[in-house]
Amino acid sequence: MLQQTFIAVDWGTTNRRVYRIEHGVVIETERDSLGVTAVPSGGFAEEVATLRARHDGAPVVLAGMVGSNRGWLDAGYVRTPATLEALAAAVVKPIDGVYIIPGVAHVAQGHGDVMRGEEVQLLGALAAGMAPADALLCQPGTHCKWAWMKDGTLSSFVTAMTGEMFAMLRNHALIGQEMTGEVTPGDAFAQGVREGARGDLLASLFGVRPASLLDLRDRADAASFVSGLLIGADCSAHAGTGEVHLLADPALGALYSRAITELGGTPLLVDSHAAFVAGVTRFWEYFS
Amino acid sequence: MLQQTFIAVDWGTTNRRVYRIEHGVVIETERDSLGVTAVPSGGFAEEVATLRARHDGAPVVLAGMVGSNRGWLDAGYVRTPATLEALAAAVVKPIDGVYIIPGVAHVAQGHGDVMRGEEVQLLGALAAGMAPADALLCQPGTHCKWAWMKDGTLSSFVTAMTGEMFAMLRNHALIGQEMTGEVTPGDAFAQGVREGARGDLLASLFGVRPASLLDLRDRADAASFVSGLLIGADCSAHAGTGEVHLLADPALGALYSRAITELGGTPLLVDSHAAFVAGVTRFWEYFS
């Protein structure tokens, strides 16, 4: 049966974004804070039933942490190189009309990494022509993903705890007392990026406090400098000097763009919501 | 007046170690948790008076955070290259019979660093012949100090937040849930050291959780692996392949020794308490 209308949910740990898609076009979008951790264990079937009732019982495609062991059920992982076709072949259907997209695992030389939800954006960006079939894509955030696409597949990826580290330093480190200013992609940020690229993060971070004590840096710049250190360390380890396609909100996009530019690369901004919609729509075509 | 007996206090943030020294020999040692933060503001004069009363009113030499703005008073910093003679020339005497040793500041190429208390150990190690006049010394801990000694002076140094980072990750990061095992200088630690030396700390740290999820590493080894990552990053940025004189307690000394060896250097253990006593005794000779 050809189903031209479906509901796509990008269901993360703390947030949920719902798209009603008809004939490949987003008709309606809603965002709420009903992330996976806000749904009681065993409550996903009811939650999805409520959602479907609001949409004439349309089928739903779920991506993200909803497919983890903290979500509805563990939808497992497909291995790299991953494609939308491989994800569709491994789809998990807990009940009729509900499709959970599995995550992707990458294992190489004894190192492993996983993602859940980001793969739809990544492969969607390629499907929609927002990035070429061979490209480096970056999704900044609490856990920043760097994905190397080859021949249109998700070939390998790595995750850095860049955003989590920034929040942890600000809330719990001694230098957190200095990190009270706003983070902006200005000179202090760029100085942090260059120092972060030196690869001595533990000493560079400690140096924030002496820089204040010895009047070497304006205290109001400390937060931007630390953000630059972390994003600079992240980009210098992964970005290289070529093009990086950034799937980011405007604030993080501006910071990563500045860092990549500062380190000799070329940032290109991609609309991450459009990429998700393109990916989930292409995914849905395997079933409709 | 020649004063052959004095009391030396290594007065840190959370602990205090008191030495009664007569003719250069330690007669008595006590250690308590009366660190600088445990003494009420304005309470240092009374605290020191109590201490002196127990020791026949002998003069006291104070080193460490007691000379900071969170201690008795800010004793300032001497600049690198620093010597015991320069520290003695800049001594601060808040009251008769009390000598507070200043800290040391190092500023080069717009970067600054400070220490307070460690300088006595470092210069003492050289004064006592525990390390040569040209040497790299390392004091592992919450804030790990690396000090380059030249011609018998403290020439330059850098601090890394290695220990603070480990504690923060264990207590506040997502990977903290994995870090429940004991830290030992075994194979998982050495694996962490080698990976930490690769210079991609933010990704290496994130990788701890996928390694458990994908059964690539025994969960009981996660804490040792993370310790290895951090100490490996610290040592690879600072130690080189020559000799490193370690002023450390046995547990941290074993971890840093293993890391330095793993990265091609040669660790040499130095008794940090003996180094402090040697330094403070030599310091005192300028006044007695």
C-alpha cells in the first residue's frame, strides 16, 4: 500500500522533534521536551499511540535514542559503511505501523564508536545533494560527530565529547569560576583555537586561571577562550584543511566555522533539519 | 642571632605538614587536614601562635597556599629563573618570627603559570643532589607541575589539570558511570597512555562508553584506561624521551613511571618530603 503521509520523529535524550510529511513535503513540525528520559519505562507505545491519534493514525518512523536500551527498545546498530538501504533492511517494527531506525556502529583497529539519529541527517544531506558523495560532515554538540562519507555511504566516524567537556568545566572545574562571560567567535575564541590545536589541552585549560591572576587575559574572555581551546582541539584532530560540511544550529555553526577557518579549512553550512527530513523521507520510500 | 631550630610548614589548600627541624635534621613531623581553606579568614596569626607555642616559640617558615590571597596574605611571586636566594630576598614577614615564602610565576610568549609551595621541593631536590642542576622534574597530582631546571635554577614550568580532570570525569561525565574500577598501572592503563599520546583526547574520552557497549574493553578496566589517557596526554606533551625526576607519592609515582617508560622516557623517583626539607632548610640558612 502506498502511504504518502507519515510522521517522522527525531527523538533524542532530552528533546523530540515531530514532522508530518506528505508527498515528501513537511506539512507540520512540532518540538517538545518529551525526550526519551521523560517517557516512563514501558510508556513508549502509549506515547506513540497518542501522537498517531493526532495524525489520523498515520505510520511513524522513529530515529534517535528512542531506539536505544533507554528508549522503546534497542534497535541495534548496522555497521559502517552504512546506507539508508541498509538501515531500512535492519528496521525494527515493535508494533504495526511503527518503524524504528537502527543506529550505526563503526569499529576499526580495536576502537569503536556509535551513533543513533545522526545517521539520518548525514545520509539525508547526501541524498538531498546538500553535500557530495565524498565529504567530511560535522555535527557539533554535546557529543560532536565527525563523519567521513565515501561513495555516498557513511564510511567511518568519530565522536568527541566537546560540548559535554565545556559544560563540565564551567560547572565543576576550578577554572569554571572564570568562565562567566558569553561565548562569541571573536579574538579570544580564535586565540583559544590556535592554542587548542597545539595538542596540550590539560595544560592549556589549567592556564586559564594564571592568565587572569597575572593579567594576561581579560577575565570576561575566559569562556570564549576555553570554548576555542576545546573546539580548536576537536577541529585540529579531525577537520584537516579541506571542506567541512557543518550540520549545526546558528550559534555552534558560527563557532565551528570560525575554528575551521582559523585552522585553514573551509566550512560549509548545511541545514540539519532539512537533511533529517530528506534522510527520513528517502528511508520511508523503502516501505511506501 | 643564629637560630638552629625552626618549624617548617608545607601548607596547602586541604592539608598541612609540619616539620620541626634542628640543625638541618627533621626531629618531628605532623600532618593534619588543617589546610588553608579550613582556617577562618583572619585566623592564621592565632593558628601559627598555637603552633609556635607547642614548639618553644621557635620561628616558622611557611610555604604553599598560606601565601596566597586565600591564605594569611598574598606573598606574591618571584619570576623565573627562580632560586632559593631570590625566594629568600622576597620573603614576607607578617609578624616577627614568621617567614612566608613567595610563589613563582613564569611568563613567556603571552602564556603564564604560577606555583606556590612546589618551588621549595624543586629547588630542594637540586640543593640536596637528588636531581642534577639541569633536569626535568615532575610533581604529579590534582595539578601536575612540570619544571625545567637549568644551571640550578627553576627556569620554566607548566601545569596540567590532569588529576582534577580525572576526578571531574569520574564524578560528572557520562563516562563516569564506567569508571568504577580501581586504577592500576597495568595493560589497560598502558593502552590508554599510548592512545592519549595520539593527541585526540576529546574523542578518546568519548570512546570509553562505546568500547563497553561494543564489548571492546572490559568495563572494570575503564578507570585505568581513562587514567592512562590523561597521564599519557600529559606525559607525551611534556616528558620527551629523556630522564624525568618524579616527586610523587607511591601510587601516582607508579602510574607516571609506567607512562613515561611506555613513551620512551626514563623515570627516576625522588622523595618529595626529603626534597621539601632540603629546600626549606637551605632557605632558612639565609636568615639564621
